[in-house]
Amino acid sequence: MKILIILFTLLTFASCISFKEPEFKGMNGYEMGKLSGSEVSLTLKPIVYNPNSYALKVKKSVLDLEVEGKSFGKIFLEKKISAKGRKTSELQVPLRIELESGAMLKAMPLMLKDSVRVVLKGDLKGGVLFFSKEFPVEFDKKISPKMLNPFKKP
């Protein structure tokens, strides 16, 4: 009976938690990791504001990568990241990108453009305390290919 009361209380409070989407404030660069064959490792450093009163955690997830409407591969979030509540934080986001075969050939003409459209699609696994849920994500942004040059630090 005690377990039933505790479970009911937890579910009641969990439904009261209001969720506000974190705000992307900017980018503080990236660090290139391993670059081998069809695999690229890097760490992004986004600046994010979490308007919620509680910390948000994003668990290991997989997203599809499209550039200029063409599939380029998959992006893997390598470890759990956390954004503290009601704070603006620079996050360390370790990623591994598995490129499809021929992705490097598709990328070469894009490097000459001033900007390219990058789309990330998939489900992010997020959580608060011991509650977790998958959230559909579609990040669509135009970026300069020059900022992705691994030989030039941002």
C-alpha cells in the first residue's frame, strides 16, 4: 500500500512539472578529434540557457545528418550531457559522425559555397531526475562550410 501511495504521489508531481525548451544562445567553437575513414569525432561547445528550475539531461542519442537535402550519415551523442537549471552554460557535447559512403565526394562542391543548409533529425533522449522521454528534434540551420575546416581553429 505504501508503494502505491508513493507511486501515485510521484506521478502527480511529475505531471505538474512544466517544461520549457532550452534556448540556444551561440557557439563557442569546437574541437576536432579523430578523423579516420568514414568516421569523425568532435566536441561542440554550444552556449545554452536552461529556463527551467531543474537540470536537464540529454542521454546518448542518434540523429540523421542531411546537408543541402542529401543524406550524409548519422551523428551519435557519445555521452550524457547536463544543463543546470536557470543558468546559461557552455556545454561540452562529444559527437561521433559516421559518414555514408560517398559523403566526402558530396561534400567537396559544398565547400566552395558561402553557406549550406544542415538538418539534424531524430529523437533525443532527455530526462529530469529519474523520468526520461524521447523528444523529436529537427534542427535546421544555414552555416558556412569554412567554419568546418579542421585545419583552422574557430
